[in-house]
Amino acid sequence: MGSERGSKDERSSKKPKYSRFTQQELPACKPILTPMVVMAAFISIGVVFIPIGLVTFSESEAVVEVVDRYDRGCIPSNYTSDKQRTAFIQDEQTEKTCLRNIIVPKKMKQPIFIYYELDDYYQNHRRYVKSRSDKQLQSPASESETTSCSPEGEKNNKPIVPCGLIAWSLFNDTYAFSLKDKALPVNRKNIAWLSDRNKKFGSNVYPKNFQSGDLIGGGKLNESIPLNQQEDLLVWMRTAALPHFRKLYGRIEVDLEANDQITVEIGNNYNTYSFGGKKSIVISTTSWIGGKNNLLGAAFITVGAVSFFCAISFIVMYMIRPRQYGDPAYLSWNRNSAEN
């Protein structure tokens, strides 16, 4: 008997002590979603989202943007296949300069940003993204840190600076602008992120053995200028997340009037033909929300409109066929407890 009583006491001692927390009896917010509350919530969302969407959409529409795809237009018309175009672009004897005319549709106020746009170019490929050495870019003492840069790590047992496939494939098309037979200056300073110029790339790291082999990937670098001042490289090294992307080339710091015809002299050097990529030049103004992008405004307007539609639907249903609130006393557990 004594052992049985002891085991019962032991089992009872393991039970948790009673508390309002363990029994979930603490005060809590229990909102009752009545038809009025639901309709008010949907109307509030519509009232807030639609004006924001209209303002955002209006600011995006105010941005003046011109996109000119030139990868096909800058190749002679008798080169019809990508294989022929690749041979043309890789031939050092061919003339790769072409002229493109761009008409300004509306007045463009300075600063006017110039971008190059690439399509079907996968800078987010895992092997491509990893092919770089951040330590090497920061300090000359780490220039031999090229283990992650293969196959562009060393040349004749000497390190390549900057190493890796990202730097090796540096974009090297060039653009020169003129308006009414006069050169249109382009400011190519401060186009890279400030953190890249001051921290990520060293001021005492200089290019070495870059693009010196038989396999040339893209642009070359001036070996007398430190990496943090070669902003084309800094912009290119910040890889894009999507296969369709733009990168900043420079800024035009004068206003352009409507119907102005800008002549662009393009050095068509970059080989996107071997993989079927596309190249475009973009001239664009900006607003307080950035460049031209109607998606954000359209998303706000769509959510607000759907919320209004749901609110109106609930109102009509409630007016046509109202539903009386139920009495909690008729719930099965309440009814059983009352009978007991």
C-alpha cells in the first residue's frame, strides 16, 4: 500500500502547477469580424492604396526614357546568323563603329542618365559570381589570392589583377554623343557606388597581367590608374540579379529639348552574339522614385481597386441578404455545459 501511495504522489508531483498562462486564460484580443468591420477594412485599404498608386504611377510616367537596341543595327545586313556576327565582332580588322540617331520625345531636364542595357546575360550564374577575389581588390598584399578566380587567376605563374571571370568580361562598348554637329559632353565620374570607391576597391591596387593572354574577354584597364578610380570596372563588378539589367555609363548635364536629334557614335566591341544576347543604349531622366517603372504604381492601384470591389460586394450582399448574428448559447459545448 505504501509503495502504491508513493507512486501516486510522485505522478501528481510531476503535474505542472496551475497558472493562467499554462491554461491560456490570460487576457487576449479576440476581434470579431463583423460585416461592418470587414467592409471598413477593405474601404480603408482602397482609400490609402489608390492615391499612393496614382501618385507613383504619375511620377513614373513623367520620366522621359529612350531605349535604342543597336546590336543588330551595328552589324552589316549580310551577316544574318549569330555565328557570322560573332566572327565579325571578333575580327580585329573590321570597322565596328556605327552611328545611331535618337530623337528626344519630350524635354529632358538634366541630369540625364545614360545606361547600357543587356538582355539574356546571366551575371547571376553561380560559377560566374564566385569568380573573383575581394581580398585582392582591396590590398596589393593580397594580389596572389586567386584561388577562387579560375580560369582567370594566373598568367605565366603570375597573378592577374583583377582576377576572375567578372572582371575578365568587362563591358567595353563606347558611346560618343553629339547634338547639332557639336559634341555633347558626358560626365563619367561618380557613376559607381561610394562604398565601392572608398572601401571595396583599394586606392593602391593597380591592374597587372589583365587581358594579356590569348583569350580576351572584354575591356582593358589602364595599368597606371588604381582600381578604385576605374569606375567602369566598379560598376560592372556589382553583378546583376536578373538576366535583363542596366548599368550606368555616364550623365549628360545639360537640358535637351523635345525633337532634338542626338547622334550616338557607338564602338560596337562587346560580343553578345555568341550567346544570343541583346544590347541597347538607354537615355533617361529620373524622378523622386527613381527611373521609369510603372509596376509599383500599378500594384498599388490594383490592390486598392480589388479592396474596393470586395467592399462593394460585401455591402451589396449584406443589403440583399443580411445574416443575423448567432447566439453563442446555442453552441454545442455551451449547450452541453448548461444541461449538466
